[in-house]
Amino acid sequence: KENGFNKLYFASQKVKAYVESFGWEFISDFNRKDFFIEMVKKMDMTHSYKPIFLLSILNNSNQDGVTNVWNVVSDFRKFFNKRREQNLIVEKPNSVYLNAEITDLEILNNILNYPFKRFKDFGVISYDKDNKNIVFDSVIWNSLTQSDKELINAVCYNKLEEYFSSIN
């Protein structure tokens, strides 16, 4: 910002020219939800963290898309403890969740460093450190229908099933 105004690094015409010349698609408030849903469908995974994270956000967010981070920490703990109790593979050998004595703070650090960071980098969520809340982008959150949320939920469960089948 400069003098209270956002400083643009590229003129609008230049941005449009780059979008066209590189074959990119311009992302705006009108298509951000669609890009997010496509991102979820194409989710790449080195661990199971992203779908667990999204499921927790969907299940714990208030009407404004705000989730207390400790609810997400609790969901991660429950997920991995349940797998452990059922004698299922908990995670890959290098995962912090293999440690049954993992602390809430260690879980929080893992969440903020991995699944949170990936979605933050795409502009989907942010973190309100003062209130310990994960905040979903309001444009995307407010445009999600119940059907969209059910689709995301189903994709996340399918991704988890595929993931754990692949490391079995």
C-alpha cells in the first residue's frame, strides 16, 4: 500500500495480456469457488493432512466460515487415534502422528505448516492468530452451496481412501 491505496505492480491491460498469452484463466470473485472445487478434486497428497483439514473446516465452521483452530487440532487427534485403535496404518513412517503422545501444540504446528499453508498459498483461508481462528475466504465460503459442501466432503473421503490404500 502506498498512501492508503493498493499499489498495482502491473497495469490491468498488462495482466490481461499475460493471461491471454500464457493461456491462463483469470480468477475473479465470479469463478473462485469453481477454481477451489477443482483444486479439491485434483488434490495431491504426500500425507493425509489436506482432506482431514478440509473435513474439519467444513464440520466446524460457523456461518461465516470461521473455525477455532483447537477444533481442527482435536479432529486431527481423533482421526489418527481412531486409526491407531483400529490397528490401521496411522500414516507414513515420517509422520508426526505416529507418536501417540503428540501434543496439541505439535499438532497445531503440523497443521499450520502443511495443510493450512497449502490452502493459504491459494488464498482460500487465513489465520487469525489473535483469536486462534482459521478463516475461510468469504467469497468462496458464501458461494458454497450445501451440494458443493457434500461434494467436497465426498472427495475428501475418497482421497483418504485412495491415500491409505496406496500406502498399505
